[in-house]
Amino acid sequence: MATKKQRRRREKQRRHEWEYVQTTDDGEEVVVDSPRDVDTVAAEKPASTGAATDARGRPVQKPSLQRLGKRAAIFGPLLVVLVFITGGSDVSTGAKLFQAVVLLAVFLPLSYLLDHAMYRVLMRRHARKLAARRDDRTSR
């Protein structure tokens, strides 16, 4: 007995006039004769050797200064507002801005280092998976 997920997947592969379709990576639908063909088409796809993906299935991007600049543009004003809200009334505006700049000077390099560390970990994990696949293919 097929599970609920498998039944939903089969129903999704079927179209109105009892056609079976396979959706390619480009989003095109390829008509196949039977559900067995759908399974064999999926099984014949070569193993992806492309970019590593994270837990959500999205490709992992290399850390960059451009992304760090975007992060600064997002969190900079938020940090300034936070410092102004929590700063109190006895602290001058210049001191509050200085605090926000110091917090950004600490936050941004640490976030870049964290991105770099996560990227290295995911790349190592991806390399291990590729090596394991290669070993499985050669041992067959």
C-alpha cells in the first residue's frame, strides 16, 4: 500500500486525460507513457554534482562583501533605533550613534566569519557526499 505522500505524488504526476508527465528541472513537462516510465526517468537522472545545498535545499552561497553590505543596510538602522530606544534620556545623541557604530563594527565581522565557517562546513559535507557516491559507483 502506497503512503499518502506517494499517492499525492502520483496524482500530481497525472494530468486530466490520464497522461503521465515528468517535470524537468527547467519546469517543462515531458509526457511519458506510464508511471513506470516516470520512475525510470527519475532514476536515470545523473547524480547532481552541482553546488552544495543547505537543509532547505537551497544552494549555499559563498560569503561575500556585497551580502555583508546588504546585512549592514538592514541591521544598521535597526541597531540605531534599538540604541535610541534603550539608551535612556541622559545620554547624548552622539554617544548613542557612537554605540550603534561600535555594535555594527563588532556585529558585521562576526557575521562574516560565521558565514565563512558555515560555508566551509557545508562544502566539506558536500565533498564527503560526493566522495561517498563515487565510492559507491566504483564498488558496484
